[in-house]
Amino acid sequence: MTTAPGAIDLHDSFKAYDVRGIVGETITAETVRAVGAAFVDVLGLAGQTVLVGGDMRPSSPEFMTAFAEGATRRGADVLRLGLISTDMLYYAAGVQDAAGVVFTASHNPAEYNGMKMAQAGAVPVSSDTGLYEIRDAAQAYLDAGEIPAAGEPGAVEERDILPAYAEYLRSLVDLSGIRLLKVVVDAGNGMAGKTTPAVLGDAALEALPLTIEPLYFELDGTFPNHPANPLESENLRDLQAAVREHGADIGLAFDGDADRCFVIDERGEPVSPSAVTALVARREIARAKADGDDVPVVIHNLITSRAVPELVAADGGRAVETRVGHSFIKAVMAEEGAVFGGEHSAHYYFRDFFNADTGMLAAMHVLAALGGQEQPLSELTEEYEPYFASGEINSQVADKDAAVAAVLSQFAPEAAAGGTGAASAAHEDFAGVATTVQRMDGTTVAAADGSWWFNLRPSNTEPFLRYNGEARTPETMAAIRDAVLAIVRAER
């Protein structure tokens, strides 16, 4: 992994709210060492403790060591946390009131690795809060070919935080009194293979009324069974089959760094992340009201189902819409004092978890709701899914702006021409339907009567234009989806 000084441009791996690159090409031990030094410099952490952990990817141990070398050279002490999930970093940053980094590329393939960073208190480090400054300072070190030593180099210690993390989560959701549930968990060879036995099993604490059927719990960053990306339906097939085979009450699928959780019902059918958001929002609103919060705030990104803000309002809460992305949502969580937040991608954020996202805590809420009554999960969640959603569909498009403009010319001609955004669709199958356009995060086109909407959003981390849509009927959802994707994928 030796790289000539200045040979790597960190612009290739630094994204809007994390770092991701191909190991040995855009992310190496040398670049990580420089980032560790820059992390201390930019955030003013000399003389303080920096948390360092990583997931099960083969390159993570080397990168943890390199980051620690850079950070200690610039005068910070390092607390090595070893193998951790991303939400374990947030937990440690919250309870230790310390900044830190976890090496992970989340759901990306095995050849990738990256960094998710947090300031003290689990406040995110993003493009708006120092990430690009860290990039530029690290690039300067790389170009110079050396990292100057601080007057007093830091020391390195190690600590296992898994038992304390498990105990903290259990303090937030009491599962001890639920009915016995059979739960299949697909860890995807990711970090949930380590956290699930500690939190939901008896590896660290007393057993809960849960029978866990493990699937791919072996930590293996080469992902020998399937990619650790439950957002793709094909990666859920093994879990769906196992739920049916075992006659389980519920299935849980985690991504590689275990900060996202997807839910499968007893029939083997996926429960949408929007339905999970609505279910958990209801629980958190009720708890917050019991604690004296008159109008609890729930955050949701604009791609979640319209059922989410409708249910929040019906339960006496206030729904706040925000952009996609964990750093943006965490900032709004803090500004609004929100009790909970959810994304369509199965990221779930909790005020009680330092405004950070944790797939495990969301799973515990679902288990508590399911085990606290007698209905099967499919019936319990039925009221939370009144609309029909397309799911996220990716298209690799050479000119994303041109593709979006072509869609607008058919569904919102006035907006395409630079007008106010209110227009009637010109597409032959939807001609005359009044539409509105919102450009908060990508481009959202909606029927004025609320019967359907769709969003087109360029990915921040991958070369895709992402489509999400929803409608009151499955026929309308399919018709809108097919019409928009035909335009997006047309040669031009």
C-alpha cells in the first residue's frame, strides 16, 4: 500500500458526509495517516482523546493503526475501540464526549473502505462542519511527504465498549416483558454478527424472551454470501426464506456497519422503512408526551412515505422534512430538539442516542411493539403502509441534469422552462394532471391532488440517479415509475 507523496487526490474519496474509496487506489495507509493528523489539527484535538474503531473489512486494522499514528503524532491521545459498528462509535462519542472515527464503507463492496467521523457528543463531521477542511489539511501533508511531530506526542489505549453499548440500548427499550419471539437476523457477515448476540442475545447481558436464528454472523469483510446492502431486494432473499423456514415472527437484516436495519414480516415480506419510521415515531411521540413534551418533533426525509407526516400529525406531533443524509438530519434533529427521525434508506435517529442513527435501537422498538401485543407483524404494520411505493431504483446516466430536464419537460413543462414549478403534465398518459415541483433534495414532482409523487436524486456516493415514487394505487405507482424511468434511461 505504499504510495508516492502527493500521488493520491483526496477529492476522489471525500464525499459530502463521509469518506469512501477503493483500498490501495484512493484510500491507503499513507492517506489515512495524513487524515488522522489533519483530524486532530482541524478539530483542535491536541491533548484530547480521539476514538478509533473499524469494521470487519480486511483493511480496517491497518487503517486504524495508521490513523492512530497520525493523530498521536499531532498530539492527541487515542482510545482504540477495536471492531465496532458505526453506531458504537456514536455511542462512544456521546458518552465519552470525544471525537472519533470508524473505518467502514457501509454497504459498498469488499474492495472499498472509508471513514465516518464524529465530533464530541456524536455531532457529525460533514462538508458543512469541517470534513473538507480535514481533506485539504491531509492533502497538504501528503503533498509535503511528511507529518511534523507535535511537541508532546499522544498515547494509545484500548477498550472494549460492547457490553456498555448493549446495556445502554437495553436501558432505552425494555424487552424483558414481551411475549416470546422467534427472530431471524441476517448480519450479512457484517458487524451485526458481533452486536446482535450482545444486545439481543445473552453474550453480554441476561437473556431476553427472544429466540435468535443467526444468518451469516461470521465477520468477513469479503462478504462471501451476499453484499451487505439490504436496500437491494436480492440481498434479502436468504433472510426471507429463513423466516418462512423457521416459522419466525420477524426477520432483521443489517448492512455491513450495522447502522441500518431492514425488517421482514412473518410471511417473508419486507416492511418498508417508512412503515418502520411511522411505527417508531408513534412510540417515541407517546413516550415524549408522557414526559411532558406537548408537541414532539419527528424528522423525516422527503423520500419517506407521505404516511409518516400524516401519522405524526394525527398523533399530535410535528413532522419536519429534511434532506437525505445522516449529517444533515442530525443537524436538524439538534436544531428542532426532535425525539426521532427516519429515512427511506432505513437510517433511524434518536434523541436518546445523541441524535445519531442506530439500526439496533430501531429493531428493538419494532420487537417491543410486536412482542407487546398478539397480532403478527404483517397486521401490526398494515396501517403504516396506506400507499404503494416503488422502492429506490438506480439508473446509471451519463448526463443526470439532462435526464431530469427531460422528465420535467413531460411532467412539469413550466418548471422545465424555468417557470414557477406549477404546471400540467404533458406526458401522453398523464396529460392535464396538475403538478408541482420541489427542489429541496433532487427534484420532486407531485400530483396536486396528492395521488402520486416521485423524486429523482443524484447519489452523493455512487454514479447513479435514484428514483423513488409513491401513489395511492399500485397501478398508478407502476405507471408513473415506468414512464419516468423510460425517459431517464433513454439515449440522448
